[in-house]
Amino acid sequence: MLYDFKLPDIGEGVHEATILEWKRSVGDEIGEGEVLAVVETDKVVADIPSPRSGVIRKLGAEPDQSIRVGEMLAQIETAQTESPSVVGTVESSSSALLEASLEGVPVSPPAVQGDGRAERASAGKADRKLKATPVARRLAAMEGIDLASLQGSGPSGRILKEDILGEIESRGNGDNRFHSRERSPAETIPRQLSTLRRTAARKLEASWKIPAAVIHDFAVVDELVETRAALNRDAESSPHPKLTFLPFFIKAAAVSVKLFPLLNAWYDEERQTLDPQDYANIGFALDSEQGLVVPVVHGADRLALSEIQELIDKRRVEASKRDLRIEHLRGGTFTVSNYGTIGGTYGRPMILPPQVAILGLGRIHQAPVARDGQLAAATILPLSLVFDHRVCDGSYAVRFLNRFIELASKPIRILH
């Protein structure tokens, strides 16, 4: 019988994915659990396993083409006939099979082979299949760059966006063979948003509908600066990583939010219910080459600062290599956005539904403050707390922020 394998829902608000590579072609045999396709979803690249064994009779999309959850990914001819109830069981289990495959296996880095046919490099590279990310391919096509002339810097020689940008820069510095084709405004070709940006756009639209309020304040963090410097001096003779400010903020947020459960919760808009969470799973906004990702530090209130820093460093490397697993992005109950590292002071970060609050961290800097009736220089941390006004009042949010300020100002209380 013919079985229509539909793209399963892998969670995290993913509604569609882009086909990066087909691991099987029409007419190929495939076993249950074997990888059928590699797709790009929200912030990650994932292997899609086949839920059934059989022969592939049809593929639902071309490489670099998007497909929505619930649409046919492939049509598989299975050996035995199955009753409708069995087919329904297989269909409902496809997401579980995908979930299981992602649980213990890192997501694959992007590997695209053009239009699905093996492309060959020239001049001694005839046997090497061209591998490039979709972004790199689109950029190369726009700028007239032959991918076969490049050596990729990614895993297994994969060509990355950075390789294309480097080629553009090198050709722009004296290579008269390269000329970007200029277009008049009337000839400008609209660019389709990437899968990542489309997913981000949907989430931002959902976030914008939240009736949110924002509270701006600041913490005097002279002791935090001194404590961090002292701990990093000690770290020179220990295996622990040097601390940035971020683990202090994550730990302070985790300890604080446990005392204010209305802000450590998920809101169901359809049912209008609030589900407070038992664990403080703190997401942190990370600016990667592929765009904004929000890895989660699970149980951050129970971790030492050095453990949090190790996780931050690990997730940053994984994000740069596109090796983040889906489970690294799941389960966040509260988020911090440390835009101060770029230079911002106060802001209004956007809540990530179904979460109900996010804390913006501005640039740590010197400013005059009043002490005993006199102006004195102090190191301050600007803060912007955005919260869903449906789930709590401003007084509740202010009390949470006051607690966070206490811990950020006196970090000795979170040193364990």
C-alpha cells in the first residue's frame, strides 16, 4: 500500500521547514528509522527519519523548498496492507519517532546538493560533491560566484555564508573579473525570508499581541564587578572557565523567579490558563551567525556559576556550528536578553510565548548616583522587565525586580 508520510510537528512553534537534503531518492528502499531527509527548522537543522520501511514513490518537495507541518513529505510503498486504525497509529507515532531520534543525536549541519543532483567541482575536485548552506547558495547566485571554485570552511568542506562573503571581499579588492550586477529600484528582486526569519516573524507577531508592560530600573553593581574579577583571578589556577557577567544574571534571575511563580509560568491563550513551572529554566538570547537563538539553562537555580558558564560557552560554540539540539531550546520558563554586551542601555525585549516575562540587561557603565546626600561614581546595570499584564500586576513585577536587584548588587548570595 502507499503511505503518505507527512512532515511531523517537532514542537517549538515550528510550522514549516526547508528541505536541505534528501537522503533517499524516488525508487530507493528505506528502512524504518532511517534518515529520509535533512530539514532546516527554527534555529536548528534536523534529520527526519522514516516511520515505515518500504520503497519511496514520491518526494513532496525539492531541496531549498519549504514544506509545512502536515503536508506530504514523501510517499512510501509498504510491503503489507494495513487497516485504517493501524495507519492512524503509524501517523500519530511519526512525531514520537522523530522526537526519539533527536533526543540523543546531535542535529546535522546543513548539507545541500543543489537541485538534488550531484554537482561536481572542477580541476582535481571532480569526485567531491558540492555542499553549501542555502544562504551561501543564494548569496553566491546573486553575486555570480561559482561554488565549485571555493573550498568551504564548514564541516566536511561545506561552504558557508562566511566563505561567500570572504570571496566577495577578496574579489572586490582588485579582481576586475568580479562585478556585482547593479539593479535599478524598479528591477530590485524581493528576497524571500529564510525559514529562520519566517519563524521568528511569526513568534514576534504572537508576542506583539501580548498586553505587556515594561518597568525600567537599575542596579548598582560595584560589588558584582569586584566579585567577578576576584573569581576570575582564582580561576587562573583552576579548571573552571572564566566568568562573564551572564551567569550571574542567569543565576540571579533563577533564584528570584522561584519566589515569584506567576512570572515563572506558561500562559495558554486559548484556555486562558496559567501553568506555573516547578523548575527555573532560564533562556538566554544568543546572537549567532544564523540569527537569534535562545538556548535554555535548565534548573539554573541549582547550578553553580561555573556550571552555568560552561553551558553558555558550549551552547555558543554549538550555535556557531549549527550543532544545537532541539532540546537545548525547549522548556524555557523565563528569559534574559543581555543586549548590553552590544552597547544598548534600556530596551523593551519581546516576550517569548508561552512564557510571560523577559528581562533586558543593558550596558554596565559608570554613572553618578546619590550616596549619603552626595554624588558619587558608581557602576550601574540598566534593567528592563517586560511582563504579561494579564497574569500579574505591576506591583508583583516590581517586587520580583527588586529581588533581582538585591542579588545582582550583592552577588555573595548566589555564590554556591
